[in-house]
Amino acid sequence: MGKKKSLNNIYYHLPVWLQNVLISAYGLYINQIRHGKKFHQALEKVESNLALSSVEFDQYLVDQLRDLVGLAKAHVPYYRERFKEIEPQQFQTLADIEKLPLLEKQSIRENPLDLVDEREDPEKLHVIHTTGTTGTPLNIYCTAEARKLNYAFFSRYLHQVGVTYKDSRVTIGGRIVVPSWQERPPFWRNSYFQKNHLFSSYHLSDKWLPFYIDQLKSIKPSYIDAYPSSVYTIAKYADDHDNSLSGITEAVVTSAETLYENQRALIEKQFDCRVYDQYGAAEMCVFIAQCEHGSYHVHSDCAIVEFLDENAKPAAAGEEAEVVCTGLVNRTMPLIRYRIGDKVVVGDNNCKCGSHFPTVERVIGRCDDYILTPEGNKIGRLSPVLKGFPVKEAQYRQSIVEEVDVLLVKDVGYGETTENEIVNELAKRLGNKIIINVKYVDKIERSKGMKLKSIVSNLK
Ligand SMILES: [Zn+2]
């Protein structure tokens, strides 16, 4: 971890033009991971799934499930004992998935390699570090092919939105592309080969928003890929100042936070285009995204997703339910009936678009607050900060603007310098004016519905 962080620190002190060169070079590498060999094959395959009839599609999923269970039982240590009494032939319909036990996040965290296909050499696999939506750090092992397949599902979705993965975009997400101490534009960097303009989410204050808007007007990206709170902040400012954003872009794609109805309405009005919200996970085991009619659909050929009530039985339409995922993308580390920790309101599977994909009325998993900094910035998503740190759980609490409390549950490997490293990472996002108090606890209290809230704001 130390190496990556110090590379970042060097990056922040380079001149802007050199940062652009580095970001472009990194973009080339990312393109290779996403679109290199086998991507086009994968995209063709997943696109062709859309042409299957409803019966064919269900059969396809049952075949996939049977295959995955067989593979897990034969080659994955974690499942060997647990699937002892289970035979792949027992799976005749999707409902048979209930025969399988649930997988807890804790099991993945404690012994991730136990879930990896023993025929693979972990050293040669890609490792994805994630904190998920609940703040629990996890390591996910996968092959290069799995990442391409995963990206093929997202690219198929972009087609539905009306753009392609090759089109130009503006990204306003969690990555720190501009150091927090920078106090004049540009608050964006360019990834040349990806045609991606990365905007900072951490400088969206009234003082700088006019620069953001001018830059958007000059770039005119095919689509904007953003956190809801970030693109909403821009739309709100434009609305307050009678500045129309019409004609800037063809679509706004949001993810990673809950998109509220008032946010959607204002973004669509101000940008004069549709907002497409989607919900995925770094674990590559769920993909739920809005169609052109505004319904959230489960892309079930990417992952079979169940919605369970309190008794672990399928919930009915209109009910609040827990999301349980069986990923079909990452067969190297099969996550079968994985309790990802999010909730939805189940849909009635009726949508004008005619898709076979089941619907969700609403994703309620990630209702999070934000931290307000003394500079007036609202910082919404802090869970990426702890990626790779030896921390079991975390929560940020704020009662006054000048201070934020960080509650941490330490994990093995938490050393003397860890606290400083974490505080430094946080300061990059929250700025240097806020006081960061680290507090150690044994456990973080859950809010109603078992959800660990990442940010608790008690600001008046
Ligand atoms: Zn639809």
C-alpha cells in the first residue's frame, strides 16, 4: 500500500500537463484491461442474450447456475463441504437456487482464497480491493477475462442508453484527480485515449462551479458518468443562476449513491436529457440499471439476483427486500447466494420496454449522508478511502462543521503509522481545514434495517 500512496503523492505535486500525460498513460492501461483481447467476443455474446425469448433466457440462466454449482463443488474449497449433499442436476428452475446456503460477507473477508478455484494460481490473478457499500474491505480475485466480460455488460448497457463505450465522456466520481489544496482551475484532467475528462468531485463549491459549467459547455461530452450528488450540485447551481445546460450531453449515467427523485428531476430538466441510474458492485455480482422507461432492471445474465424477506424467502412486489447475488461473471471466485448488504423495493416485472429482466422499484441500499467541509464542499462517498487499509468497519460522524469523527474497527496489521496514513487520505478529500478525530471502537452500531451507514450527519 505504501508504494501506491507515495506514487499518488508524487502525482499531486506534478504540473497539470504532466498529470494529464500520466492519466492518459494510465487510461491506455485501463483500456487494455477493459477492451483488450476477448472483449469484443464477450460483448457480442452478451448482446446476443438480449435476442433470446423469455423461455430460452430462463433456460440459459438455469444452465449457467447448474454449471457454476458444479464448478464450485468440484474446485472451490469453501463450497466443497457445504455443497456435499447438492448435485447440479437438482437445478431444474431458477427457484431451485433456494437449495443452496447463503454466503456471508464475513466469510469472504476472513478467508478469500478459500473461495478461489484451486486450479488457479492466486499470484497470477487480478485482485480487486473493494469496501462495498457497507464499508467492509474485501479482496476479490478474478481473471483478466472476467473483467472484460464484466465491462461488456456495462458496454451493452451504454448501447441501451444510446451511446457507446468509445464515445467521449465526463466522469465526476470518487477518484482524486486534482489535489484538494488546489485553489484555481482547472479542476479536471484528461485521459486522452479514453476520451475521458475526469472532473474533481471535491471542488464543487459555488466559487468554482461557473468554471465547471463553462468547461462542460466547451467539451460537450457524449455522456456524463457521475455520482448523483456531484452532477446534481452542478445542475442546482445552473438552475439557481438561470444557466441552461441543454445541448451539452446526450445522457447522464449515475451510480454509487442513491439517486433521489428531486435530484433526477432537476438534472433532467437542467441538462435536458435523461438520467440513467445504475447499481453495480466491484464484486461483479450484481448489475441493476434503468431502461429508457425509467424502470430498474436486473441484468440477470450478469448475475442472478434474489430479493429475500426477513425469513429468507422471496419477497413480493412492493416489499422491501435484501439483495442476494449469484455472480455469473467471475467464475474464478464464485460468489453464490452472497448477502451483499443492500436493500431494494421489489418491482412488479412490468415495463413498457418489454425486457425479460426482472424489475426493482427502487434501490434503497445506499442512503448516505455527506460531510460538509469548512470550505463549503459536500463530500458524499468516503468508503473508497479505506481501500486496502487493515480496517474491518468504518463510520464517519459529523456534528459540527469544523470536525469529523472517524470510527474505526481495527483489523490485523493495523500499525503505528496506519492512523496517520488514513488521516492523510481523508484530508485529500476533506481538505486541510477540518479536524479529523480517529476513534477506535469494537463494533459499529447498525441503523434500522441492518445497514451500516457510512456517514452519519447530525449537522443542524
Ligand atoms: Zn424497462
